[in-house]
Amino acid sequence: MGNKQYPQLQLFNAVYLASLNLGYDTYDYLPADDAAYPFVYVGETFSYDERTKGFLYGRVAQTVHIYGVQRTPDQREGMTKLEFSSMMGDLKKEMRQIKETANFKWRLNQEINDQMLPDTTTNIRLFHGIIESEYTFN
């Protein structure tokens, strides 16, 4: 089965590496409950390839999740909304810089979409950031 990575894996790796280079704890799975906050989870990848006789091109959509503890007025630990928003912004900036991987050239199709939501799935007040991007490759 060859050593060549597929486009969706090359983009996933580029986003994962961008997060690591920013110094963020980064996972390709949702970590255990005892993982330190904040962290980045490079999540869902959707690929839409088309092949010609000798050429592969298409689109890849990549979703990234960021989790951080919300600081409350009576706490010193955690993040403010501004700090969390800056973390998301730094990661988006790095994602906009992805232009080339080992076998493919990349172009961001549109601006990156993001959301910042309160997360109430645990007994800790969390921020949950979602970054959605779509790239064209050739």
C-alpha cells in the first residue's frame, strides 16, 4: 500500500502541527477527563476528491475543536473570553498560512468559520470553540 499520504491526512497533519507549533496541547481524539485545559482536538475531516487520468484534485473540510475552562469572577484559574478568543484567532491565522504539503498545493476556499460556545457537558464551565475550514487541493 505505498507510503504516500492522502490529501485529507496531509491537511490534518498540517493543522495538527500548526497547533503544536503554537504550544497548545493537541490531540487527534477527545482526551480523558483529567486532561489539562486548554487543549485542541483536531476533529472531523471531510474529503471530496476527483481524479483525472493522472491527477488528483478536490476539496477537504477540516473541523478543529478547542476547549478551555471559563474563568469566573471568584476564580483565578481558567481563561477569560478574550484569552480564549485570542487562542482561536492564533490558530486560525496559522491555518490560513497552509499553502503546501508534501504532495499537494492548498488554497483556503473562503474565510474560516468559527463559533465560541459555552459547554455544559461537564461540571466545569468550559468554552468550546469550533473552527471550520475548507481547502481546495491539487
